[in-house]
Amino acid sequence: MKLRTRVLAVSAALLVPGTALSACAGTADNSTSANGNDAVTLSLVAYSTPQAAYEALIAAYQKTDGGKNVKFTQSYGASGDQSRAVASGLKADIVAFSLEPDITRLVTAKLVDASWNSDQYKGMITDSVAVIGTRKGNPKHLKTWDDIAKPGVQVLTPNPFTSGGAKWNILAGYGAKSSKGKDAAAGAAYLDALFKNVPVQDSSGRASLQTFTSGKGDAFISYENEALFAQKNGQAIDYTVPDDTILIENPIAVTTNSAHPAEAKAFLDWLHTPAAQKIYAENGYRPVVKDAGGPSFPNPSGLFTIQDLGGWSKVNKELFDPGNSVMASIEQKLGISTSAAPSPAASK
């Protein structure tokens, strides 16, 4: 079985065929608005999957009194890649990533204040859960974590050393099969079996979904919102929310070197309003604000959190350290790179 890893630029291309995705949108100039107030341009750097949501949110915000003089540039890509790019100098006023460690990297670099998660939402802007996606009608009857680890099943999930979404995917299956981390050996054995079924590891969740909708694989692991996004865009897929799955929590923060910190903070505050949270919900994300409205979401009976697994420091060390961890060992056996910018892997 051939294995390969795809690499996307920081500003990734959209996954669903027939739908173009731009890396940057908006204007980059600061000018004077028609009413005489100074207009400002905010740079949003985000992970790949919520582009449609942010385009809708920005359009809605610009219709408010607080947003009518605010323009935006937008950059989307794999969460880890985006975080590393900002740490290396990519301009950002607001960063919205897949998982907390990608913000922590910027806290360490003094680019995000250490108090970023001190609000009532603990720095999070949306939630989701990990799901199992399949072809329309689920012809191979793949509904459980055990189903997708059976020999002969092809499963798509991104490379966890570039993609935040991939880490969530892995933690969902690992947590379910390890009794929330209590039996680490069982969880590691499950991941070893699962990744023997992964023919392609793209660099982001959005790219992985594109590969699936292009015809590769029997199933994919992803955010619930990604599956809903694909369905909304006419893709012939179904998905199952496993009884035991992980709560995905997505962070957001204003950078310390923002040229317009007040405007950036105002936008972040607006994103926590019911009106904005409803737009997130309409794009498949679970709101962090209660009673925001929009569609309802199922409540898995065995839902668990990253804290149930010991927190990010423990999980990153044991599962995702690029030199010595469960996933490093699995990837090395498969010939897949564990570096931040993976290169195509050799055949087995």
C-alpha cells in the first residue's frame, strides 16, 4: 500500500470540488471611510475549516455600527502551520486555531497575552465533536471506531504533525478505546491498527475532506462541522456521531502586536454575541454561548474532553511528540514524516 503526505501552503485551497477557496480576502489598505472616520484593516489568521463561517461573520459584522469601518484580510490553512507562520512573522491581529496548543505556541513567543483564556469561555469561540464520515448510504456500514480499524477499510485523516484537526480525530478514537486514557496500551494498539488503514495523510482537515470527496477512501474522521459543510455543498456523504467521542474546543485570541488592538478586541467580543454564535451554528459549529439559536446538535452519551485525557501537555508528550511518542512510532513504521512540514512518504 502506498502512503503519501500532501503539503499545503499556509493559505490552503478549498477541499470541496467546484468551490474555490481564496487564501486572502478583503483589502489590505487603511483609508478613510465615507463618514470621515478612519477605516482599519484587521488580519485574521485561522485554521482551514471555518472559512465559510468567517466570511459570513465578517459580512454580518461590517453591517453593525462597530464594524462598518473595519476591513479584513484572511488567511486559512492547517492550524499548526498557521500558528508556526504567525510565530515566524506572518501578520495577524486575530488568530483562530483548531486547538489550544497552537495558541500556546504564540503565548510562548510573546505574541499572545498569557491571559488570553481568562474569560468566561476560557478563550474558546466554538465547539464541535469528532465524527466518522462515509459515502452516501454508508455502503460498508462503518459506524464505530472498531469498524474503521478493520482490515481492508480505507480511512482518511490528516497528518497530526501539521493538522490540529488530526489530533482531535486521533484523540477521539484513542479516548474511546482506552477508556479515556485509563488503558494507554489499548489506545495505542487501536491507533496502530487504524493507521494501517490510512492511505493518505493530508496536511489539513480541509484537504483531507477534499481527498475523500474526490473519491479516495471508504471513511473519513473529521469535525462534525466539516461533515455538515460537505453536505451543505452537495457532497454525497453521510456521517455518524459515535457514542464515545471527544468535545472539540476551538480557541481564538488577539495578538499582542496587533496594529489595531481595540478594533480586534471589539470583533472578538462581537463573535461571542448570540447573533454571531448563531452564524457559527448555521455553519455547523456548536456555539459556546447558550441560547444562541440556530440548529440543534446531538449529545453523544459518552462525550469526553481533553481534560479527561490529562490535558494537552500530557497528551502532546505521550501521543504527539515528533521524536518519541505513540504517533511518532506509528508514523515512522509507515514511512510518514513527523516534521512540521512533511514530505511525500516512501512506499511501504
